[in-house]
Amino acid sequence: MERKVITIYHGPQHPGITGNMSVELDLMGETITRARTHVGYLHRGFEKLIERRTIIQAFTIVCRICVPEPDPNEANFALAVERLAGIEVSERASYIRVMVLEMARLGAQLLWMAGQSGSVGLGTVGQWSIYDRDLILDLFEQLTGGRVYHMYIYPGGVRRELPDGFLERLSALLDYLQKRLDAYDRLFFDNASFQKRAIGVGVVRGEEVLRRGFSGQVLRGCGFARDLRRDNPYLLYDQLEFDIPTQSAGDVYARALVRRAEMRESIRILRQVIAQMPEEGAIMQKLPKHRKFTLPKEDTYVAVESARGEFGYYMAGDGSEMIRRMQVKGPSLIHAFSLLEPLLVGEELSNVALIMNSLGICPPEIER
Amino acid sequence: MDEGFIPYQQSLEDEEQSIKSTQSVIEQAIAWFRAHSMFVLAYGTGCGAIEMPPTFTSRYDIERLGVVGVATPRQADILIVSGYCSPKTLKRVIRSYEQMSEPKYIIGLGSCTINGGMYWDSYNTIKKLDDFLPVDMYVNGCMPRPEALIEGFVKLQEKIRANSSEAGYIQYRTRYAHYRANQERLFGTQVQPRYEENFAGMNL
Amino acid sequence: MLLLDLLLMLLIAYGFGFLYYGLYRNLSARVHGRFGPSLAQSFSDSIKLFVKEESTTFGWMFYLGPVIMASGAVLNVLFIPFLNQGESLQGLSSYGNLIVVLYLMVLGPLGNALGVGSSGNPFGVMGVTRGLTRLLALELPFYLAAIGVMIDAGSADFGIIMQAQSTQSNMFAHPLLFAAAFISFLGFMGKSPFDVVGAPQEVYSGPATEFSGKFLALLMSQSAMFSFAKLLLMVNLFWGGADHLGELVAKTFVLFVAATFIGSVYARFSTVQSVEFLIRIPTLLGIVGLALL
Amino acid sequence: MMSYLEEHYELIHKTPRLFALHVTREQLLDTLHQITTHTSFDTLSQLTCTDWIEEERFELGYMLTNALRSHNLMLKCSIARDKVTMPSLALLFAQAEVMERELHEMFGIGFEGNETLYDFALEGWCDIPPMRREFDTLAYVNAHYDFREGREDNLDVKEEIKKRKAAAKSAKETPSGA
């Protein structure tokens, strides 16, 4: 008997999709026989907009490229401009940058936890973790004035001095989060029903994964300790102590465990930053005037490790005050197409949201 | 309508006392129930969607006001257009809006829905949401904080209780030609079926 | 007199159904660390849905779905006695017994399948398929437990079953049967980990995907009444029923709170997993419980 | 691995961990093959394109990275703006497929051998590919979208700033609170 194949669109209006994108699924019963990713619902043409803005104007919009974790964008932009214009950043500013990036990473992991637990109907974890993420956003607000978009890491340094007592408050928050992470272990990571759902689902494995350009938890979840903070260090990461957690199973649960360990590592890094940050020092270098801030006709590539994987910027100057070309490469582009599509084939419909969340697919960075 | 955004927003937020006083008791009761039970369609159209989880969870807990998320447009009363809309998204948003059953309301979240915001010169985002869909309440900011979104809901509650004849869904019926013309102009050849074809004969 | 009694029963089921639904939202909000909506919120929701100006329909079969479902819930309420003694609030229990109730519990979901099928929405159909698959697995342990209770009391009549528990309730007399019934009761209530039917991250709202306005309100009301009926059934079968209304409320409340708290700390099983689980653990418990009788 | 590259190619050292290499369109596939087999640069991590309109060329950048993710090598290949096809790398790297699809849409570059060059982010786009320099996004916006009328004092920003400065100046000259 021939079984009927139906085609459905999982998204863009669907509670189980990570943002505004869609996956076209061919289903036989509830088993997926073919998957196609569709993006473009969030395309804003950032790369075009940046071509017609001066560096300072462009700085204000880059953070909007990826919404859950905007700071790697700012860091990338600043690093690329500094490298092209030959600007050195002071040590204190670098420490503050590391601090901001790690706080953002922690926030993004907490947000991921909400999505991952939501995808298996464990809403309680999401309610708790978004609350905890909000406490981080409160600190961001004290530091930068913005909850979500910070516009803080600026070429030449950072934009503002730390407010009084900021490091103490951060330290107190870290103590609190450390305790909360144990609660999450009990409720989420060690929960037998979550393990039952996540183990053996969405398995990525083999030597081949290195050649396919994956990054982040996908690699670390199948045994490769790849982390740009260690492999290709930027800022002050080569002076900080931290481990790169890995798992060997390569499934959804392995990636979740990697993220669980990464949250603890972020806290560890933040504690070191608090201890080592110089008390005094400039946070901002003297920059050329707005209209005179030009980039030479050269190009470069910088990449940082975001909460989901390698986030790279290609930047080319042309001697004018505008940036000739800035191309963004988020980890999601490869994950959403050349990883997700084959990974979904043969899975059940109920695992689509689970797998998408574990890959951390973030549509705004795919299409910019 | 006056020119500019501020008087326009003012007209959205004004409580229409005169109309309210002419309502019968039953009408007022119905309006009260509508205002205190708002089902929001879970469709994060743009980056404003990032402030919706905090709004809906323990920190801000908008469920206190009777606002909950629902999965499908059929069950929803309120559509939040959260931020910039590319034409490709707008098509889906219009489709979702037309599937909702009346009375239905739209909240435009973020500066991008008002005037394009950061993306005023982007070739792929619309600049004025109320050209294409009737917006009942705008919440400005980039990002609007959760408090701002809650404020928007409270203002919308007032508007629902006033039971105005200028509510968005009534305008969408009466001035459909206007909205449709704008949609057709933007989408060109790739337009979707007309709204009448969706709601013809479905009135109970 | 009987008519008045029936009406009172329906009112109580309706009122407490919504109250419990409100409580559910409130209690799970407390688990989440927030205040949650007012107790009457779900009542406001249903009123609002009833007065929606538009409700999309797909032909007459579509109307029948929620109607059959609601009539199933109403009959269920009427056939289960609320109290274990006295004349009032006994409903139609003298005309039917546990077997009728067990049959009626399946009627609703089957009726709804007809309505959902006529909408042609793939997610709705998927939800119904999931629901029926799960129902089959849920019934097995529950029927085993019910059979055990019937054998123990020597009758399928609710009155006799409740009387048999006057010295020791079935929960303590036959803990294995209770465990089997309780696990499948969690599934009947649509609580995690057995909530595959309307899993929003997978199939939107499942069977309710295409229902709007009045239909949704009807579905909501029937589910509120139906869950009260299920609580009632559990109390009657295992906790010896209630002497008066106060005791009834107390007992159903405890059962309800237990189900709510369990539901809020478990992840959802997939369809296959929940069927597997239900056929393995509670069914085994039920069989062992039967053997020990 | 550096020694092989330095022996055979004219390597440009950009930073200690980033190198660049110019290749022609004809050499590209061959060079890629050589590099992936003889060195550890075997992963394509990004495909970039820059439009040098005044020099009448596109500059494509194939960003390669090694298995350790510690070094990056960029293969730069200039092609004429009017003759815009490239050989596809989809057979060499699976991830190239979607990157090429994006460049095809944004720059109108054809990739021979890539079967998936349909719409990526845009839907039914029939203007100039948007990332080309000659595409003027502001003109496109003015032609296709309506702007909301601004506030009255916001219509001419430069005039308004001048006015406000003058007002502030006059306020300073005549101290208040007298």
C-alpha cells in the first residue's frame, strides 16, 4: 500500500520554531521524509545599510543583527575596525569587554534553556531561567543604559565607565546564579523525562563534522574541544583560565550538557575578570573625528565565539569614512541549512523543535 | 486625523467616554470580559519578540491582566507585530490576522512598525504598518521594555472597553479597499486571496 | 425533583470545573514563581469566547464535534454520583454503573475526531490521531484498576463500590491498582508527561487548532466539566466517595493539586514514548494488583 | 603547513593567524584542491564578496580554516562584474551550497554546478540584486514605501538645530532669573 506524504510548513507562525523562520516538512505519518529550511522573514539588508553609514553610525546598528546575544556583534565590529585602523585597546577596556561578552553568553544560555525546556513542554524551567536572565539584563541596564541592545563595545574601547559598586553587584549575582544552576540541574538536566526525550535524538557524529564548518556546541557535543576563545584567542582570553567542556554522544542531550558546563565556566571566567580587572586605566582611546575616521583599503576577518558557535565578520575598507563591505557569518547559517535539513530526516515531528533549539538556530543572523 | 505620529498615537490612546456612556449594561459587561481576557497570537515577527518572554514569564507576569499566549490564529484576539516587518513576513502577518476571528486587535511593537526605525532606509522592511493593517495600539522604543508593553496592553484594555466604532477590525472591513490597495502595491504580482473570500458566509 | 438534582449537579461540575481550572493556572504560576491570573480568569475567557462575533466553521460535521464532546462530558457528570449516601446529588447513577461511565469517557474524543477531520487541518488530524492512540494506552491500566475495584466490591454499582470502602479505602487496600489508575488519570487530565495531544511546540493546539469563538468556548466548558468528572471518578473508586459536599471538595482538591504539581515538573513524552510507558509500568502494576486480589 | 603554502604560493600575512592568497578564477578549483589535500586548511567557513564597482570587479573571498580552528586562510579571487559566473564548490564542501545561494541572490553571481540557486531571503525580487553597489536602497525605499510624516520641528533637522542653537545663545546672553 502506498502511504500518503503530506507537506506541512513548520513555521513561521508556530510556537515550536526558534524565531521567525520555517521548515517545510514532508511527513509520512509523523515521520519526516524531507526537510527544507526557509528563511528571509527577517532580512533587513544590514550589509547594505552599513555600506552607506559612517563607522559611528554603523556601530549603532550592528548589535541588532542577532537579538538573543547582541554583544558578539559589537565585539566583532570593534575588533575589525581596530585591526584595520590600527587602534590598540587598553587592558582595562579589554577586561570590561570580556566581562560584557561573558555576561551576554550567560544570558543567552539561560534564554536557550527556556527554549529547550519549552520545546519539551517543561515550561517551569523557562519561567525560572528567563527571570534569572532578567537579573543579568538589569546589570546591563546599569552598565549601558539598555536591556537588550547595549551599543557598548565601541571601536577604541568601551563607551562608559563602570558604575559605582558594579563589580560587587555582579559578584553577588554570580553567587546567586551558581545556586540557581544547581536547581536547574535537578529540575531540567537530571530530569528523567527530559533525558528520555533528548538522549539519542538529533545525533551528529564523525570526523566529517569538522570539514562541514560546524562550530560551537555541535562540535563540542561530539567530542571536539573547539572553542575560538582558546583556539584563536581574542581580547584577553589567553590570560584567563577556563575549561572547554565536551561530550561524546553528539545528541541533543550531549549539547545540553555542554551548555550546562559552559554556564559554570562563564561564571568562573567572570570571577577571574572581577579579581584581575585593573582599578584604574583609560577605557577609551582617542579616536579621529567622526568624519575623519576612515579605514584603509584593506580587509580582514575576525571571529569570536558566541553562545552558539563561531561568529565571524569580514570587513573591507576602501579609504573612505564608510565601510566598503562587511559580511556577517553567524553559526546558524550553516547549522540551519546543511546540518538541520539532513538531521531532521527520519525524525518524528515532535522532535523538530527539540533539535532546532539544541542547535541554537537564530534566524536574524542567518539572513541579516 | 492630524499629521505626524504623536497626534495619531494620542487618538489611539484616547478613552472615548461619550461612546461608553451610551452603552447598555450588557454591552459594557461584554466589553469588560473582552478587555480582561486577551489571547495573544504567539508569532514573534521581529526582534521585539525577545522582550516578550520576560513579559509573559515570572518577572513581569502579564497573565495577571488576563493576557495569555495561544498557538493558533483562530483562537487569538490580539496580534503583536513585534518590530520590523519585511514584505515576506508581512504577507504571513496579514494571513494570520485575517484568520483571527473578530473582535481582534493589533499591537505594533517597536519603532520599526511606526516609521521604520533603525531600518528607515532598508529596502526590505516596511515603514508604516498602519498602511497595511489597522493598528490599534503602538508601543514605541527599540526595544520597548516589558513595562512599556504592559502599558500598551492597559491602554488597549481601555480602548476595548470603550467599544469604539473605530476599532481596527471594523476599519479593516469598512476600509478594506484602502488596505488592499496598499498591500497590492507592495506585493505586486504575489498577492494573496482577498479578505472577503476568507470571511464570506462565515458569520454566525 | 430528579431534574432539579441533575441541574444542580451540572452547575456544581461547571462551577468547580472552572474554579479548578483557575486554580490550576494559579498553582502552576506559583510553581513558576509568579502570581498568575485571578481565579475567575478561565471563566472570563470562556464568556469572552462565547461572545466573539465570528467563529469559523467548516460545515455541519464541524458543529457536531464539540457538541458530541460536550454531551459526553455532561453524561459523564450525570452518571457519577457526587456523594456516597443520601438521596441528593446521585444523578442517574441508579440507571447506570461504572461500565457505562467508562464507555462514556471514550465517546467525547471519538465525537471530536469527526469534527476535527472535517476541518482538513493536518495539525488537527494529527492531534486527534495522537489523542486516540494515547487513549488506547490510557484505558488499559485504568480498566484493569476499575476491574480490580469491581471484583473487590463484587459489583459495578457506584453505591456498592463506595460502601465497600467504608472501613478502608481502596487506595490503601489496593495500592498497586491505585498507582495504575493514578498514572493513567494524569494522562486523562492531559498533564505532563502525557500531554502530547495539544503540544503547542509540535502540533499547535492539536484537535482544537481550527476551533474558534463559540466552539472553543464549548470545548473549554466541556473540558472543565470533564476534568471534574474524572476527579469525581477517582474519588469514588479509590477514596470511598464523600459524605457531604465539603468532603467532596476537599478530596477532589487534594487529588487535583497532586496532579498539577506532578504535571509542572515533567517534560512531555512523545507519542510513542507515552504509549510505551503506559503499556509497561501502569499496566504491569494493574496486572500485579489484580493478581494480588 | 605554512611551509607548503609559502613554498608554492605568494602568501600575504595579514596577522599571525590570518593569511590571504590571490588566485584567478581558473586556478581556484585546482588551488583549493591542492590546499585541502596538502595542508590542514580543509574547512570552508565563509564565502564573501566585495563589489569594487570603480574597478569593474567583484572580489570573492573563500575563507578556509583548519581543523583546529586556529588559523584562517582567505583565497581571494577577482572576477569581472559583467561576466559573473563561478564554479560551484558544492561538491567539495556541503556548506558552500547555501553560501553560494545567498551570493547568487545578493550579487547576481551564477555558480555553475549548484542546483539550489533559488530564492534565499527575498521573495519575488525583480530589481537589481540588492548588495551590488549600483543598487540604491534609499531610492528603492522612496519608490516603494511611504514614510510617516514627521513632527513639525523634525521636518528640516538642520534648520531646527540652527534655530535651537540661536535660542540657547540668546538665552545665555540675557541671563534669566532677573
